[in-house]
Amino acid sequence: MALNPQLFPNGMPVPFVNEMFVLARDGVEFEVDKIPGPGNHGGHIKAKGTIYLSNIRIVFVANKPIGNFTAFDMPLLYVHDEKFNQPIFFCNNISGLVEPVVPENQHGALYSTHSFKILFKEGGFGTFVPLFFNLIASVRQYNQQYEQSNTRVDRRDPLQAAQTPIDEMMRHAYVDPTDPTRIFLQQPAMESQLRRRTYQSYPVEHSM
């Protein structure tokens, strides 16, 4: 994960090079633990906002900041133990764990795994849930061979997921009319040509 990724003024995440946004879903509630900072209720955050899903990551953007928390970035390659839950007395949700994005000059032991939950407070999940699980499965399958052929790589590069071919999956995506998820058949118009090249916060480089 990465806390507070760079956003455009309209709330859209600043994309990485070769990143393709798949969908956006408003009206969700997001929960995550182990977030440092004042006003974070012991590190546990619960906020309402929008989920963006791309071929690289899941990004939650809060409607209103909570303490120092405005957005949360989860690389698909760092997510695991994800599960779709349909409790009887509570809303449907996706829960899981995500590993932190550790800066290159720091040791991974200093960072803890986060647990997260995406709650569908406004109903409809028939489009979002299949796309989420299909995309994350495709990313893992495509990168398995990459990891096997690069055994000396100490850390999994979250941007490697950008190489996953997702065009076929998107063409056959099922759209549930009761699900307010917005699918990006074309990439959203960006406010500039900014494109990030690493998970480090700065600098942001222009695409070439």
C-alpha cells in the first residue's frame, strides 16, 4: 500500500506510465488499519468515497479527509487473502490484506501488513466484484512466470502488473444494471500529461 497517492484536483489518481483505469465505483465505505497520524482512532480508518481500479492498483479516495488520510493505494500484486463476503445482517463487502510499498532505502521489517475492507453501502456489486477478482487473478497469473525467471529480484515491482493483457477481459466484462460502477471503455481525460514512473512520491515526470 501507499498512503495518500498523488491525485488530480478532481480526485482522479495521477496515473503511472502504462496504467489503464478499468472502473470507478462511488458510494463505497472503506476500512483499513495501521494508518499513522493524528485523528486516526488508533490507526483504524473508516471513510466513504470512491474506489478506482486499474491494471496496477486499487485506489480509494475519501470524500472528506480524516486526519492526514485522503487516499489509499493498494498494488494488485501486493493484495492477498481477498474474499467476497455476504453477511446476513450487514452489507456485502470485499475484505483482504495488502502489503506495504517499502521505500528502496528502508527495510521491510519496519512496515506491517494492512487489513482492508470495501463495503458496498449503496447496493449493486455484480459488475465490480467479478472484474476485481478476474483482474487480480490475471495479474497474478501473468506475473508468476516473470517471478520464476527473475529469482534474484528481492522485491516484487508493483508496476510490473502494467504488462498484464486486460483487453480481452474488458471486452467480455458483464455489466450489472443494478451496479452503479462506471467502466472506462476509454481512458478518462486527464487534466495534464503527468505520468508517474515509480511509487516514490516525488518527482512526478512527464510522459514521453
